[in-house]
Amino acid sequence: MRASAAEESCAFRSVRRSCYAGLDSIKLREEAARRIASAIAFDAFHFAETDPDTGLFTHAVAEGLPTSLNAVWLEHLYPFRVAAEIVDMARSGTSVATTPEGVVMEVLRPEGFAHDLRTVLCGEGDPWGFICLLRGHPSPGFSAREKDFMRRVVPHLSRGLRTAQLLERAREEADSEDGPGVLVLDGRGRVVTSNASAVAFLEDLTDVGRGSGAIPYAVSSVVAQLNRSHGGAAVDEAAGLSGLLRVHGRSGRWYTLRASLAEPDPSGSTATIVVIETARKREVAALLTRLYGLTPREREILALVAKGRSTKVIAGTLRISPYTVQEHLGNACAKVGVRTRRELVAKFFFDGYAPKLRGANGGDGTGRSASRRP
């Protein structure tokens, strides 16, 4: 049954409110799906956070998906086909699409689904989230009106998701005492060994709605990245390669995941070792600058400032005026909520910066007033 224009308008306002309600990432995704359902009927959904560089899923909230679909999805579609489509959609500005006949529907149809509606949440061409709504037989396909509804909520959901990640980051303690987590997966991707830290980290990275015992998408992603990097190379040639992914957990803590191949055993089977560590701020600096909405030019200038370059040198390097450099820095400071370039750099590259940088008189740690230009 199609929603009326009045119901769609009410649903849109409800989704928009949820995006600015200060919800954490999981609650936001759950609430958004529930409110979207009042305008668009669907039988199952999958709402994932994605890595903006690769399009890989880093955490998912799902409902109504049969357990059997997870295995088929990972075997035939994810990560490379789906991740590539997500990146392509974001870069082309195509936020909403349906899947044509082909491999994807050949995978979904045996699982009871006849139609899907895919939505990419992006900011400045980077994909931050992915929503897939599914309908089973014999439901009609998604209408142009329903696609338009999703296009209308995309800017709000994109902003809400990025804000949720920033709020979670703010709630996380800057310095963590946790040691690295170590997982060993066999040739079929099953966990055979894990230490205590890994168990705790996996709990934080666990996707919602995928069933107990399922390996988080974040781990599957970094392993798939590793497998693709060595391709058809011999195992002994690929042993030095590694996969790398930055993700954040349910708590808001950021992690760095690294995957590498172990030496093959006597039977020729090769295990994969995944090391999970709490990420330092500088390791996720690129992601954080995007979350705060810094423009490419602002990010470029920030990187030069972090290297100790002066305003004059930056201006010469980028062939812009010193005034323009200062203007970009001022805009970046306003977006982040700091007042000096020192605080700006510390916000992205140094943990626990505030107490160390601010002097007793509210300066920037150098004896100069915090009210000066950035």
C-alpha cells in the first residue's frame, strides 16, 4: 500500500528530526529505518556505515535478512561489487538507485526478495553510509515517488550519521590502556584463535541484526582487502602484504585493523592474522576532517600546517595569498570549534591535547592569546 502525500510529508519530517536529535550511530540508523517505513513499505533493510575511501562496510544494522543471505552476499557480491558501486554512486552524485536484472537479483531472488532500493549517504563525493531496502514476492517495485523520498532524506541522514560519529568520538576517552587484539582466521574465514582484547574489540565492532557469532563486516572487509591485494600471487610472495582499515565501534572508539597472511601449514592452508588496535587520533585524521566537513582546500592547508609550514610558505606552495590561507584556516577553526591553528592541528593529530595546550590564562600554550587569528 502506497503512502499518501500527507503520510510521506510526516515521515520526512520525522526522519529529519531523528537526524538532529543527538542519537548515536546505531540508534540513529534504527530510528531512521523505522520512520522511513511509514513512507516506504519494505520487508527487510540493511543500513551500514562505510569507509569513505573504499566503500567497504565498517558496521551494519540490519533487520529481516535471512541468515542464509549473509553467506551468499559475502560469497557473490560483497565486498568488491557492492563497494565499487557505492563509490561510483557517491562520485557520480547518484544517491538512489534500484538493482537491474543480473547477478545481484540472481542472488536476492532465491532468498525471497524481488526488489531493492539502494541509497548512498555521501558528503563531498565520499560515501559515509549505505541503505538497502528490500521487498519480497509478490510486492511491486519501488516507485519513482519512493525514490524521490529517499533523495530528499539523503542530505539529512548523511549529516546525521557524520554527527553521530563525532558525538561518539567525543564520548570516547582520548587515551586507551587496551592492548592490541589478535585474531587468527583459518582458510575459510573462521576464527580459530583470539586473545582477550580481540574478544572485547569484536564485541564493540559487532553488527546489529546479523545473528550471534557472525564475524563483523569490518573484519571481513580488511581480510577481503588483503586477499585482493595479493590476488593470484603465490602465498609465500604475498606473506609480506597486509590489509588496512579504519573503523569505529558502537562505543565511538576508533580502531585500526590490519590483516596479514601467516606462513602456510604442511597441508598448504594459509591462516590470516588480524590485529585490532585502538587508533590514535592522527591515524584517523583524514576521516575526522571529513566528518567535520572541511573542504578539500581546508584539508590541504591543515596538512601543511601540521608539517610546521608557515602561512607565507603555504601561500607560496599553493599559489594563493596569505590572506586566503588565513581565511581557510579561520573557516576550518569555526567548523571544528577551536580558535587557533595550534588547537586545530591538535584536534586532528594529537590525543588529549586540550589540557596540554591551554595555558593558565586561556592562551594557546605559547603565551599568546587564544583570541588571535588562526
